[in-house]
Amino acid sequence: MGETHAIQRPMLSPHARYRWDPIRQQHQLVFPEGVLVLNPSSAAIITRCNGRSLGELVEELDHEFLGESRVDDVVDFLLEMMSRGVVYDAEQSD
């Protein structure tokens, strides 16, 4: 993965948090403005947004899901989460 993407080190915003809701059996991203219900692949991405590099994140996802790399899908999802203010790029905040 030698190409450069708009996000290098995704990090969950301090005001957002992931949780598993055992009553509803849902992955959720909770933030002051509301709650996003996540599918399992989105939850896998969000739980890895801890400042690691995008390459490491995608590599770990590829290993977990034993599939081909979907880096463009991951980047698209992260950019959408950035536009909602729940993910930021730790690379740009250093």
C-alpha cells in the first residue's frame, strides 16, 4: 500500500465512543449528537481507530476477514466518519 490517502492515522474523536449494546445486539458509535448503528465491518474499522497507520489498520482487517484488501472502502468509510466529526487524522493533529 504505497499510495497516499486523505487520512493517514485514523483516531476516534474524544467525544465519540464505540459500544456493544447487548440488549439490542448492536454495534454502536455514541457521540453527543446521537448514535450510529454500525454493521460488523464498520465496527471492526471503528474499534481500530486508535492512531495506528492506515496501512496497519487495513492489514489487520485483511487478516481478520481473510479477504482481499478493501482499502478504498475503508478510506471512504473513514472520510464519512471524519465529515461527521467522530474520527480525525492523528497525523494532521501532531
